[in-house]
Amino acid sequence: MRLAFAALAALTVLSPPLASAQPFPIERGQAGRPDFSEDSVLQSVIDAPLRSAAERARDAHRHPFETLTFWGLQPGQTVVEIDPGAGAWWTHILAPYASRTGGRYVAAWVDTANPQTPQAAREARAGLEATFAADPANFGTSSVVDFGPLSGVGMPDQSADMVVVARAFHNWARAEGRTDRYMAEFFRVLKPGGYLVIEQHRAEDGVDLMTSAATGYVPESYVIEAARRAGFVLEARSDLNANPMDSRDHPFGVWTLPPVRRSSQDGRELTAAERAHFDAIGESDRMTLRFVRPVPPFN
């Protein structure tokens, strides 16, 4: 069974049971708890023709069914994906799933209120909005809201059940205060009991943050401590997306590896043997984390 793999991946549960895990009625505005059961709708979305052959080829490295099950994706949730980008790899799973299960998908991408936002970024966001509007059968009511250092996340307080952040912290770490700003925003928009879930290229703990971030990797401890400062509790961590073959020492950083496969930069060009070596590594070693916004104690 697919779930057996996810169950093994989720063995490292770090926090004690929360009040919300008890069999009390779910209060208004409180996110529901994941049931970690088999989800035939999720599997059908992953297998759907909306996803390109190139997207599906990456499933062997990114484990979408197992990862989303570990993260606690459920029918009917409001899911906010941070900085999905033009590639929209998670979007093509999360948005149709939300549509088919009575939930809502929101892409938080591009700060249109910021006059310094490049025109190319504005056009890319408009393209995603047009994609949603042109295909309601797959995307339902999916929408795009502002996201950036000026606007934060363009969502009301306590309006989301899940916030998804994939492969973004290496960008934020290089701008002073950016990670803390965004973590506070994720906490603000999540309902009590809601989940902040993270997939990120992982550096070894103890390395210099600025050096590792420039290559696309950050230490797991950096992400965990930033989340804790914002008020989150680390509920579980998984090596589901670990890759022990990734030495993190690549000529062009993480972008040397698939799927980017950068092969030349600043006069340095990989040989055919080097290219084959990095392709054999596969995608990066990644942390997979699940944080919860704590539920206030019952009075």
C-alpha cells in the first residue's frame, strides 16, 4: 500500500499530543486534524493528464502522494502555496485536489503592490491567473494573492488550513529579516491547528548560512528555529525526501542537479562524465517538515 511508505516516513514525531488531537468537537476557525488514510482522490489527481510527463517523471524524487499524506492534506482544506513559480509542480496537484474535494487553493505569488516588482514577474502571475480562469474543470475557484516583503501574504487572519513552502528558504535567508517576516505571516494566516509544511534543500548543520544559501541549501536547524520564533511547534519531520548521494558540493550549487541540470557558468563547463555523475545523484537531499500553529487551551 502507498500509505505504508508514508507511515514509515512519518515515524519521527517530535511534539507531544496537542489539545486539538483529542476527540473534542472542532471549533469554528480551527483547522481539522489529518487522518493519514488512503486518499483515492489524491492518487487520481497525481495520475491525471493535467500533469505533464516531465512533472510525473519527478515523482520518483519528490514522492507527492507520500509527502502530502505526511503533511496532512485533507479534503475541504484551504491550502496556500507560497511562491509556486511558473513551473507550478505542486500547483498541478494541490489546486485540482482542492477543487475536487470542496476546498480552496490559493497561490501566494508576486507582490503587485510593490512598485519594485519587475514587469516580468507581474506577467508571469497574470499567466497563472489566466490558466486558472481558462480551466475551471481542473482548477475550480483557485486564485492568486499578493506575496512579498511589502504585502506579506494577501490573506485574512486565520483563514488557511495549510501553508505549503517548497524550496524557498535559500532565497529568503540572503535578505536580512526576510525569513522571520514571512514566518510571522504564515502564522497569522493559519487557523489554530493549521499546518505549515516545508520541503527544502538541506545543508549540513553547522555550515555558514550565507555560503550554503547561495548554493541553494540551508540547514534544517535554521528553518526549525525560524518557525519556532514565529510561534510554531515542530510536530513531525521526515527523511522521505532525503538523498544520501547528495554531497551538496556541486560546481553550480543545487542547480547542477536535476531538474535544472545547469552545465556551464562563468566559463566553467561540465564534462560529459561530470554531467552523467550529477544526473546519477538525482534531485537534492531535502528536509520534509510539518509545523502546527498551536490550538489555545480549552477553558
